[in-house]
Amino acid sequence: MKKNSLSFKIISRILLFCIALGLVIFTIYYYFTRETIERSAKQNAISLANNTINKIEDYIKPAETIPENLAWIIETGAISKDSISSFLTKLVKNNPAIFASAIAFEPYFFSNDLKYFSPYAYRKDSSIVSAMLGSPEYNYFIMDWYQIPAVLKQAYWSEPYFDEGGGGILLSTYSVPFYMKRNGQRVFGGVITIDISLDWLTEIVNSVKIFESGYAFLISRNGVFVTHPDRSFIMNESIFTLAKELEVPQLREIGRSMIKGESNLKSITYKDKGKVWIYH
């Protein structure tokens, strides 16, 4: 076919049109498919996050009711001073979610020569051990788990911490203040605590899988990583130190939003990973 013939010109233009049309269709299909996958991934992340929250609350809420109900029992005087230790031992034994529990009274609550009185029961291997907290070396009145709920007059979850005496497990303490009648007045009597092992929390959060590269993590109210696929981050890094190390200021803003209890879906760009979506 001659290049200057009419047939050649028509076929060439039709071929070019078909190629151009094919490129347009491919481009539209590519962006539509990518948008669909991205939208699906975002929705999947949101659903997984909400389901994980429900699992965590299903574990924590029943645990919270234990010291809250116990505070009421202590206030009624139904448990005598001498039976508190045995009561706590049974409490820990019958509640697998609880690693330890204590009832810490105000100074000289029972007598002028008894400054510290805090029966304590905790798990050790396969048994429950009783102890008495309080000494000049361990002045529990100034500890966060005691002082903060005493001042705020409300229940308080501590920042997670490693319990060196308990095999290095990760714990969080839930403290509930209780009150007693003294001279016809309701006065602060002390604090009831339960210690919860956070091993179960790590299992729940690490079980979240989002396609091949997605994962979940949990931070404390101060932004410290409580769970993370990279275990070296746990209790050693915060979302703010990570933002500084990676030079990603948007991650710092996401961290601030997280500790305020807000929910959002944001994208950030890493130098080595490209665009990353985070739902919190």
C-alpha cells in the first residue's frame, strides 16, 4: 500500500485513533481500579480498627467494674481489716484477667502507729502471693497510681509499664478511690487497684492485617508505643520521637490528634515508603 494513498491515510488515522482510545481507556481503568482498591483499603482499615476497639473494650470494661464494685463494698464496711488480704487473694485467683490487686489506705487510717496499710495479692508462676505494700522506701502515697485518683477523685488508668518483679511483663494499673464515714462525714479512705497484663492487648492488635503491608499499632495517652510490629518500639519510642527521626511533621500532628481521642483518616509521605494512609 502506497504511503500517499487514500487507503493508507485512512487506515493510519484509524490505527492512531484506536491506539489513542486504548491508552485513554487503559488510563481511566487504571485510575478507577486504583481508586477502588484505595477506597476498599481505607474502608477495611476503618472496619478493622473499630472491631479491634470493640474487642479491647470487651476485655477492659468488665475488669473496670471489679474495683468499682469493690470500692462500694469497702465503704459499707462489709470487709474487715483482717480479712482484706484473703479477700484479695481470692479476687485475683477467680479473675484471670487480673494480674494483681491492692487496697491502699490513707496514712494512720486504722491507728496512729500504722502509717502504711496496703494488702496486695499478685500472681507468681502458678500461685497467688500475698504481700503488704508501704514503707519509707516505697511510699505509695506519692505514687501516681495512688495520688492521681486521690486528687482527681475519679478512677485512673496508669501509663503502661514493665513490671520488673513480675517477669518483665507489660502492665497497666486501674485505680479507683474509695471513701469512708468519719465523724459523720464522707472522707477519702484510699485507693483500690487492679493490675492488668497487656499481653492480650498485643495479641489483639498484632492480629490486625491489612493486605500485605498494612498493620496496626497502639499508643498510650502520652504517645508511647504500647504495641507495634517492631517490638523494639514498645515503651522505648513514641509517635513523636518517630516523627522527628523520620522527619515527617504530619505524623506528629496525627499523634496529637490520637491522644485527644479524635478519629480521622490521613495520608503522609515517607521518603522510603512513599504515600501511607493512617486511620485512628
